[in-house]
Amino acid sequence: MTNSAPATNGEKASPLNPDQSMAALAADLHSNPVFTRANVFTALFAGASYTLSGVLVAILLFLLWHGGRGLSLDFIFSRASPTSDVAAYGTAGVFDMLYGTICLVALMILAVMPVGIITGVYLCEYTDPKSTLARITRSAVNNLAGVPSIIFGMFGLGFFIYFLGGSIDSYLLGSAAPVFKKPSLLWAALTLAVLTLPVVIVSTEQALRAVPRAFRDAALGLGATKAQTLVKVVLPQAAPGIITGGILAVSRGAGEVAPIMLTGATIFSPTLPGSLTDKFMELSYHIYIMCTQPAHVEAGRAQLYSTVVVLLFLTFFLNVAAIVVRAWARRFMRRMSANI
Amino acid sequence: MTRISVPLNLPTGLVPPPDKGTRMSVRLGPVPVDEALAASAEQERKANVPPILDIHGLSLFYGSTQALHGINMQIPRNCVTAFIGPSGCGKSSLLRCLNRMNDFVPDMRIAGRILFQNQDIYAPQINPTRLRRYIGMVFQRSNPFPQSIFDNVAFGLRLHKMGNAATIRDQVEEALRKVALWDEVKDRLNTNALNLSGGQQQRVCLARAIAVQPQVLLMDEPASALDPIATAKIEELILQLREHYTIVIVTHNLQQAGRCSDYTAFFYLGHLMEHDTTENIFSSPREEATEAYINGRFG
Amino acid sequence: MNPTLTASAGVIAPLSPADLEKELQSALYEQRTSMVEFLIERGMFCVSMTVVATILLIFLFVTKEAVPVIFGRTDTARSGIVMNPAELGRMSSKQVGEFLGQSPSVVENLPANTLAELVLERNKELAKESNPDAKLNTTTWSMMTLPFQWSGDSAPTYKWQPVGNIEKYNFIPLLWGSFKVTLIALLVATPISLMSAIYVSQLATERMRELIKPSIELLAGVPSVVLGFLALMVLAPGLKEILGTHSMLNSFVAGLVLALAVIPIIFTIAEDSLSAVPQTHRDAALAMGAGRWDAAIRVVLPAAAPGVCAAVVLGFGRAIGETMVVVMASGNAADLSWSIFDSVRTVTAAIAAELPESATGSAHYQVLFLIGSVLFLITFFTNVTAEYILQRLRESLEGATAAEDHGLMNEGAAASPAGASGGGYVNTVV
């Protein structure tokens, strides 16, 4: 390379005599043009990235600024009022919605974690990743992750409410009035569980894959069975990653509206949900209702912003927490596999 | 995993190893005088004992590639057998066949049979996890669990319900003493095993393996990731553990094979080229390939 | 020799060969643990299969509700149906309910004479019906997909008007709306997220990467209802001020906010594919005097091109299925128009807004489930395509064999004299 002139500026490279060559080399090595195409594009691309990060920060600050002022313990623990009751806008709170959301998400987690973890474990530990079975299952998981949320709502309506609920009512209870064959907390939670299933499965799988193979070998070499190896060695180490999956599922589930508006959420209910078959109020659904069917836009604005901030704490900030846990777990794993 | 049955090949007899005192030895540390005296009597006894592991016509396939070609060999009881050979020659694969750790490789097929104390370990009714309690394994990279030293060594004991809390304590101590680690760690048994040095970690793994009192110890290059001092300690341990266990060791380090094994098997391209006493292999190999390898002409 | 060793050496007496053989004969054939293992594995297999079953069930149960309309068994034509009050006793409450436009439970609770009166009223109403369109079955496939000249109109049109005197179920405007909004979203999201992905994975410093990557990924953590809320409350009024558009809520606003929902998907997958290109490719280019930019564009990007395509395809799937943003920000007018500043109604918005209000089992309900199945099929094939592309990419980038995965290559790593002290060890540390 030393005896060719710099070709970076589109000049033709030609052989030079040694003296010229030294000078050219020195010039080339010291040239550091600022406005090359590469630099301009790099700056452009960097700009795009900063813009995106900026958008997120702007959204957060905007919402916190407008909604933070109305936030108080009073707001959180006060009972909700019907959206049509404009007079109560100043005093109504979000307790009913918060309660409904927490019940919903808790039920959802109870349903999704066992199935998700078992599937993740089975996929990672018991199947050859190249086998047809593993491919089909993994493909199903990916597809499930891509199904639009409104389709989950329709599925919940068609399968859980009409099929399962209908069957329970007519075959088990034999009652004419619908008990299970109507939108309720139970069906909404199960619908959300199906929706968040891929999140848990993928997180579990990733967490298990991060556990070094050497640990499995060690346990198996001592005569532990596969299940013993899993329970005593692999799962304890994968736990932070799996918990992350759970948090992500909560964050996803709490923010969804489309599935629950068909399967159990209600605009207003004077009482808190007392049983699995009750309808319930929910934060994100409430935001949707306040946005699209407001009794009075301006009067409800402050309350709306505050409700959004409460929802953000349940979704966005849980997401942040999950990512922090995951990063910590990953660093811990790396340190561990470096040590052995 | 599928299994192909092949007729039993008759085992070829092995020449008993020579007296230990005359063994080509670059052993570290002084050799006690009385050991040399006891050795010849013991040697005679060993020659009459049937082999603990008996491999007949063993072939191993990973998918379409054949990793081992009709291996026939016997591994004598309470001796150290070293597997040597260039990389990819199948010595680690054979080692992993001996306690069925190869079961976890998808597309693995095996032909031939391995008898462990007259039990065919690839027979359909065999429970491989029970087998591994009798044939323990130490891996190339030390792999203590991210638990305390005590829990690591007690892992197998608890797993197989070998004793109550009190006896487990004694067994752990004994295992740690056997690997000469007790004095180093007795005050910090509850600290994480990952905080130990590389050599100490490997000795914890060794202690963990012998705590369940296996009959055979398989060692897959146990010292290749260690520094020379730690390596020397492991080799010393191998020589001591030989009294109670049958040891099979895979190594790349020819000096190591020479220092601490009684028998050496040389593998090349999935074939067993030569299996004899270590002294014979190193001083008068019968095969040309063995000689070339020993003299460092390839590999 | 270590004295402690010799002292304890005798504690474990080795078994004699005969004893060992005896012990092995029972121990090695112990089957209980194998049985337990087998049952555990079967159980886990069954649970895993529910995931596969779920995908099938979703398709099955969404399509099931639409079966009558798919096979042309639903009929909305009204002229022929006139009910004789004398025959009420022989009819199910469901049939009567449909005729009266009431739910069966309401019908059951009415006294017989009131019911007869209602039926007479309804008969009169139907007789008065002068609109010739009332005689049409609007749920045939041709009515749902082809333009039709309704009485009073001057030309054939595509119309989605499920509520009204004559229910019109042509869902082409909905598909058009979905594709229009999706296209706008992708046009905004694709360039900016690909630029960011290239920057973050190839050009940025370690510190910048640590900062920017999570913040873009976290955009996915903002619930879509919050994005819809922002579009409705902040962006739409703002844009109307600036652009002076005719309708405040339009496909442009919806597309813009939808882009925010899609960006994390495109970014994450594109970034993953770019990062999965082995470092050696890039190093080779850098070593030849290419700048980071040239290495990224000429070497890494082509190698990761399939992944980038898959990212856009998945972004499409996500955008077309997104519900809350479009239902809140698109204006919900089911019009066919080319202008990006007109209101649109998407498939998802139609389902979300109309399904809660449609009567179970009605024609409207069935058609909504039909367009739901269409949407499901679109996203399904989108996902399958993307997955296929990604799978191919993964195979071309790795090519590891099963034996390598299981650590049998340790031998190879430690084989060379230089690597004898643990090649694998170094790899994990770095």
C-alpha cells in the first residue's frame, strides 16, 4: 500500500517514486477530512437515533409534567365515578381501575407463568433445536407473538366466553342464566395470559440458554437425572431471567385494551369485582373510554393525564425494571461463566 | 439414540504393568520407600483381577460421521489408564461413552458394547443416571456450581440420599481431605466455590465426584486449563486416588500421561492404535503412528 | 505424601469385584427414576403442545363465528320474512328475537299477547319498507367485496355501513384503510429505525450504544392506548393547527403515531441481525482501510440484509394488527380515498369499535369475525414469511453442528500447543 497514492478522493492510484511516495503517505496519514460522505451519513444516522431516544424522553416528560400534578394518594385511593358524572371529575380517583388492573394481571400471571415456564424449559432442555417438534413449537410461539391483540379479544370471546363459559354453564351448572357465559375477570385474565405467553416462553428460553453447559454436565456426571439437574442447578440460575419475563408480561398485559374490552372490562361498575365472574374496571380501558367518549373533554383532561401516568408506572416503569434485572442477571452470568 | 448389536469380540489380554519402581517416572515429590516394596505384591494381585470396564467393538456415530471405529479394549481395575492422541481422534468421545454422557448428543448412535463389571451399560433396561453414580466424571474446565464449597461437595450425596446431615458432613470432609483441600478451605466451607482459584475449583470438582464413592473416575483433560503448579497438584492426586479408584484420563500432555498413568492407549482417527503399559508405549511403541506422535512428529 | 491423605485413605473400602457386580445388578436396573423422568417429560410435552394448539384454536374459533357468512348461509334480505302471529308458539324465542330485533331473553319474558302485537307492528313496518335494497342479501361475497350501486346512488361504490336501515358490509374500504395507515407508518418508521439500527450496532461508541439501544427498545413499553391518547389529545390538534387539514383525525396522524409503535420492532430485529454478523467480517474490512461507515454499509449490511427485510415484514405485521392507535387517531370514516389527510377506518378499528355493540350471532357480528379471520391470515403469513427469512439467515451465519454444541469440540480448542491451556476459557473471558 505504501507506493500507491491515496485513492480516497476518487483520484486514480498510480505508482510513485520513493520520495514522492513518502510525502504522499505522510499527507494521506495526516489528512483527516471532516465532510466526507461517511462522516455526513454517520452524523445523519446518529441524528436519527438521538431523535428516537429524544421522542421517548419527550413523551415521558410531557406526560409526567401534565399528569404528575394531579397525582396524589387521594387520587389513587379514591373511588371512581361514572364518566358521565362531570361534577365528580375533580374528586374521583382511580382506585377501582387500579384494583381491577391488579386483579386482572395477578390472575393472568398465575395462568401464564406455569405454562410459559414449562414450555420454555421443554423447548430448551428437552428438545433438539433442529427437530421438527421444536421448530413447530417455536414457530407457533413466534406466530402467537405476532397475532394482533384484537384477534386475541375475538378469540377470548369465541373460545373462552361462548365455548368454555357456555359449556360450563350448560353442562356443569345447568343454569339458564349465564354465569360463565358472559364477559368477566376470569376470561379477560385468561385471554391476556394467552397474549403474554410468548413473552414468558422466550424469556425463559433465553435465561436457560445463558446457563453454561458446564453446570449441566457437572450435575449429570454425578448421576443426577435431567429433572434433578434442572431443579437443583439450572432453574436457580435462570430465575432472574425468568422473573424478568414475568415482569415484562405484567407490563404488556396491563397496557392492553383490545383483548379485554371484548372479554370483561366495563365502563363503570359501582362495586369492585368480588368474584371471578364479575366485570371490572381497568386503567387502560378507562383511558380509552375517557378519550373517545368523554362527557366533557376539558373537565376530564387533568384526571385523564394523571390516569395515564398511573398506567405508565404499571407498564413503562415495570419494563425499565425488567430490563435492569435482565442486564444485572446477564452480567452476573457472564462473571460466573468467566470464573469457571 | 439407536443401538446396533454386534457380536462379541474376544478381548485381547493385556500385559501386566511392570513394577512401579521401575516405571518411567517424572513424578513430582519424593516416592516413599515402603511404597515401592508394597507395589510388586500389589501388582501381582492386580494382574489376576478381571478388568472393570470391557469395551467390545465399539463404534460411535454423530449423525453421518463416524467418530469411533470398532474399539476393543479393557480397562483394568484400580489403575490409571491414559487416552492420548491428536485432537479429533475420538478419545474424549470414548470417555463420554463410558458413563453415557454421550446420550445427550442428538443424532448419536452407538454399536458394540461396554461391560462395566459384566453389566452391559448400553442394555435397554439400564438406567444411565444410576450408572453415572458409579462412574464419575471430572471435566476439562472446572465447573463448580455457584454454591458454597460445602454444598458443592455435598451435592451428589444429597442427590443420592447418601446419609443424613451429620454423616454428609463427615463425607464432605473426607472427600475434601482426599483432594488435599480440607486444610485450605475448612474455615470457609460456606463461601462460594467460584471464589476459589482455578486449581482449587478443579479439586472441588474432584472432591464432588469422589464424594459419592464412584468405582471409576473419568477425567477429561482435568488439568489443561490450569497453571503448572495446580497441574502438578492434580497429578499428585491422581496417583493417590489410584489406590481406591479406577481412573481413566484423557490428556494432551504426553508428559502427564507418562507421569501418572499405568496404561496408555493411543488413538488416531477414531481407531485404537495401541494399548499397552505406559512404559512400553513410551519406550518401545509397536506402531509407527504411536512413535511419530510420541516423538512430536504430528499432532 | 500428604499425611492427612494416608490417614483417611482407608475409610472408604473399595468394593470387591463380586460385591460390586452384585450391587450393580440391582442398582443399574432401577427403573423408578426413569419412569418419573419419563412422566415429567410427557407432561411437559403436553403443556408445550397447548401453545401449538392455541394458534390453531385462535384461527378455529375466530373463523367459527364467521362460518355462516363464509358459506353464504347468512341472509339479510327482509322482504320475504313476514311472521304470522298465530305461529308464534311453534317458533323459538331466538327466531322471534331476530325478527323483532330483540335478544331471546327479552322475548321470553314478554307476555304472549304483547309479543303478538309486536310481531304485527313489525310486519307493518316491513310492508312499508319501500327501499328496494331491503330485499338484498348484503352478506354475499360479491356484496362484501365488489362495488355496488345502491338505490339513490349514481355509481357503484364500496360501502361499509353496518348500522342503519340497510346494513352494508363491503369491507374493501376497511382493508384499504388498514393498508394505507400501515404504509404511512412503514414509510416513516423503516428509514429512521434502520438508520438507528445501523448506527447503534456498527457506528456508535460503546457508551452511546448502552444509552440509545434501551431507550429505543423501551418505546415498546409505552402502551398503545397511551400512544393513541397522545395522538388524539396532542398530535392531532397540533397538526391541524399547522397543516390546516380538513379532518383533525386522519390517516396521517394515525400513521405517524403507529410508526412509534412499529419502530421498536423494526429496530430490535434489524439491530439483532446486524450484530449477529460475525465481528471478523467487519474486522477484515477495517483492516483493509475501510472506515467504520464503509464496513457497515458494504460488508455488514449486505450480510444482514435478510434480517433487515424480516424486520420490515414483521413491522408490517405489527402495524396492520395494531388496534388502539388507529381506533383513537384515524377518524374512523370508512371511505376509500387517496388523500393521506382523510379519515380512514381500519379492519382493527372496525372490530374494536363495532364488535362490543353488535348483537351476538347477528350478520354484523359474523362479518366482523370474518374480517377478523382475514386479518389473522394476513398477519399469520407475514409472520411465517419473516420467520422463514430469519431462519435462513441464522443458518447461513452459524452452521454449528450438534456435536459442537455439546462441548465435544473442546478437544479441538485445546488441541494446538498454544491453546493447550484452555482455548475455551479465554473465549468466555473476552
